[in-house]
Amino acid sequence: MAKAGAPSKAVANGTGRSAVTRRQLVDAAIATLQLEGYTGTSARSIARRAGLNQGLIFYHFGSVANLLLAALDSVSQERLQRYEAEVSGVTNPSRLVDAAEEIFRNDLKAGYVTVLVEMIAGASSTPGLGPEVSARIQPWRGFAQSAIEAAVGDSPLGSVLPAKDVAHAVVALYLGLELLSHLDGDPGPALALFARAKGLAELLEALTTPSTPKEAP
Amino acid sequence: MAKAGAPSKAVANGTGRSAVTRRQLVDAAIATLQLEGYTGTSARSIARRAGLNQGLIFYHFGSVANLLLAALDSVSQERLQRYEAEVSGVTNPSRLVDAAEEIFRNDLKAGYVTVLVEMIAGASSTPGLGPEVSARIQPWRGFAQSAIEAAVGDSPLGSVLPAKDVAHAVVALYLGLELLSHLDGDPGPALALFARAKGLAELLEALTTPSTPKEAP
DNA sequence: GTCTATACTTGGATAGAC
DNA sequence: GTCTATCCAAGTATAGAC
């Protein structure tokens, strides 16, 4: 039925020529978003970085916006997968704060969140992009909510501060801290905050499990 | 010494022709940033909205980036002045949360923070813009810190959570919530958060002033 | 001093070559 | 199916008109 050589429909991976070109364009798009911001990310700047003709973007992705969404998907999937493994098994607040700090440091160094932040900001300019980006943030809200529920358990805190609301705040705070750290070129204030959160989490643990005081040395 | 008709050096206000044109361009720049985002904000799009020739931007401001910084200054000064009046005299946490929510609602409706967020995001693309934007956020950190110190006083909470660190978090959270509210076109989750914060603040007040329990009805 | 017409550069998208 | 050469719109900036 299919002609010999007809490309598989597989979008993510593959070894065919098309797949290789697509991968190169996606990688170049990620790097360009990180280094030049949304406004500096054009078909030409991406193609230049990839060493390819800019027309290929329109052949393989239809538009620059579509390529950027593919880039966001690529980064998002990779991160979500890794981080879910990292926080699985975390069942107390202070270790969750540790994990969160580790994630923040890693994201900042690798520039992962920059891609997301630039896309969010760019959504104001590119018609139709908003809902697409919004949908790609949804999994992160769910991830944060699950992690918080697992770490806090069913303590009374959950009733005054529902995990769902806190998860929204955490995602927002995370984006804001990244925004400011990147702008100032100084992650110091953000990292100081994680230290404070750690202290607070330990205090919380001491309060919620008063029947298990510190072991004697 | 000066020729008759030599324009005053006053940048902010004035009734001369130059001042009027500048004002129109600043206002159009604000509106364009809000409605079309950083990428959609070009000399042409601003001038079109103002009904002026785009060359005027370069005559009066030297570059598009300079006009955008003037727009940011205009919005920032107006907001800071108004909000400082609003929180002056607030000396307890729950009323500070009320004020913060009012500010958030107002900002969201008027699109004030959008201007700032777009400029932050755009700073990645435009060389030299980062430090300028960063400097214009500084007053807001100070504003938040003062408000928190005034509301929390010298309670023991201040030692585990210093006002300076909290202020940084508040600014970041504020930007993040604005980012998400705007993206989703739904301020619901953010507003729900203010309600939770209010509950928490009231709880805090009850704990820190246990000698003054609720009056009997 | 103020503004407009024009020059030149970069961007998105496609018709047509391989 | 894959890619390149080319088209036209939109961007910044300025030389010159008023």
C-alpha cells in the first residue's frame, strides 16, 4: 500500500533524513530561544544556527510558531520525565524543598525554563500561540500538585492550603524567580529563598510529628 | 542667552509641541506593549496607534528601546505612587493581603504588569536592555519589603523569614501570577490564592497576639 | 526644532529545482 | 519527498523638507 520509502508518521524520533533535519531544527530553536529571546528567534536566526536553509522550517513545521511549540514539547517532555523520577518517593516537605532547589538550579543552568518563559511572553504577540503554550504548562501544575500531596500527606495543613492552589503558586513563583534571576544575572536571591523554605519545612515537620522528637545523639 | 522658544529640558511634562508628541508616543507604546506584546511592538506599530510618523520615535527618543523604557518609567511611577498611598498605614498582615489583592486586580485590569513582563522578556533580545529593566524593578522590591516590615512588625516570624527575602519572593510570585493569568485569560487561580493567603494571615494574627482573643459578641 | 519621505536590512512564506 | 532561490511585507534608522 505505501510506496517504498514513504516516511513513517513518527514525529519524535527516527533515522530518516526528515527526522534528522527536524531534530536539528528543534535543537537550534531551543538554543536560539535561550540565547536570543523570543524576539531574536526568527526563521533565519534558527536556520543560521542549525546551518540549514531557513525555508526548511516551513517545509517541516509549516511555520516558525509550530517549530517553537515542537521545541517547547521537546524540552518539556525531557524535563518532566527526569523530574518525576527525582521526586518520586519524596514523602516529607524538607526533602521536597531539596528536590525543588535541585530542579531550579538545573533548570537555570541548562536554560530550560527560559524556553518556557520566552514562549509565554511571545504568546502575546503571536496569534493562537497562547492556548497552545497554556496547554503545555498544565502537566507541570499536575506534577507540582502530586509532589506536594505526596510530601505533605493528609496533614491538617492541606485543608487551609489545598495542594491545587499551592501548586499554582509554586509554578508561578518558579517562573517569576527564573525571570528575575535571568534578568539580574544573579540567582542569589532565589537560592536564598530555597534555604528559607527548607527551614520552614523542617519547622513544619517538627510541629506535625511532635510524638517523634529528635533522636538522642 | 537661550533663543526665544528654546524648549525646556523638562522630560516628563510640558505643554510644548515636543512634550505633546512625546506623551502621545509613550501612551501608544504602553498600549501596544499591552495589546501586542514585546515582539509586536515596533516603531511602526506604535506610530500607527498614535497616528504619527514612525520617524518621530527616533527623533524624540533615539531608539525604540528608549521609548519603551520611558513607557515603563511612566507606568511604574504612576503605580508606585498610588500603591504607596494605598498600603501606608497598613500594620497587620491580613489587611496587607487585602491591599495586595486590590493591587493585583487593578494591575491585571489595567494591564500595568503586562508592560513590565513584556519588557523583562524582551530584555533577552535587545542588547543593553536587561540592566535598565532590572534597575526599574528595584523600587518595587523596596516597596514590598517596607510594606511587609510595616505589616509584620518585629514578630519572631521576621527572623525565620526576613522581609527582604520574602519581598523578592512576593515580586517574583506577582510576576508569575500575572504571566499565568494573562496566558490563560483566567485570573481565577491567582485570586483563589489571595483568599488562601488571607486565611493564613488571619491565622498568623491569632497566633501572634494570643493575649488579645476575639471580643465577645 | 519638528517632522516626512526614503534607504536599507531582516523576516515570513512559497514556487519551483532536484 | 526534500531542499533552495526568490518574493514581498515589515523592521530600524536617517537625510533632507518644512
